[in-house]
Amino acid sequence: MSVLLKNTMPSSLSNKVLDWQRYDIPAVPEQRMCFLEAYEQHALPIIGEEKTAELVHILVEALRNAEVHAHTLNPAKKARVYSIIFTDRVYLSIQNVGEGFDPTTVQTSIINPDGSLRKGRGGMGHAMICGLADFVMYENNGRELYIQVLREKLL
């Protein structure tokens, strides 16, 4: 996937992209929390309270998963987050440097096939991400997570 850079943005996108940012977050809970607070303050005036809250919840789960599973709380390892806010949607990309995993083995719902609620630990954050996002895709053996959240179009 190519990275969107301001100085190479096609003119057809320039009036549709409201904001884009790149962040590198070390696998340290305190640094993750600082990033989340800063992201919330940055996004709030652009996309409003409801969508900002959804994005922060998604980022909490995705970064926590990267921190624990991919980076094993090693502060030398960083997750990279790209946030691109369009007039009608937000794209998030969360990338880690872990060993990866098979995303098809993780459930995408907290409801079991028989209708009962899932119990136990594991996979609940992923299920929440899938519930909040309009599109979720993993690449590179689960090391890259791409998310799209639709929003009301600003005119």
C-alpha cells in the first residue's frame, strides 16, 4: 500500500481530504494513552464527538492488540498509525512489526453461531473493531490492519 503524502496528493483528492496524519507509537501503555488523548483532541473538531469516539475505541483495541501480541510490550517496537480523514469517511491503517497471525482464526462477533454471547478472553477487541468499522481488512499476515469508517458528508 502506498502512503499518501501531502506534496504528492492528486488534485482530485485535495478538496476531499480534510486531514491526514502519521504516528509512531511505542509499545508502552502510557505512550499509547498519550497518543489516544492527542488523537482525540486533534480529530474532535474535524469529525465530531460520535465519530471521534468510535475511532478512539478502534485505536484502543488495535494498538492494545499490537502492544501485547505483536510487540510483547517491547518499547523498542512501534506501531505505525495513518489516519486520513475525508469528507465522507475516515481511513485508519495500523501496522506492527510482530510475527503476524491468521486473521481468519479470530471471531468477528461477540455473538456465537447459536445466538449466545461469547465468554472468555481473546478476540473481543477484534469483534468490537469489526462492529464499529464499516470495512476491516488485514494484510501482511495480520501485521497491517486497514479500517474504514463512514461519516456524514460535509458540504
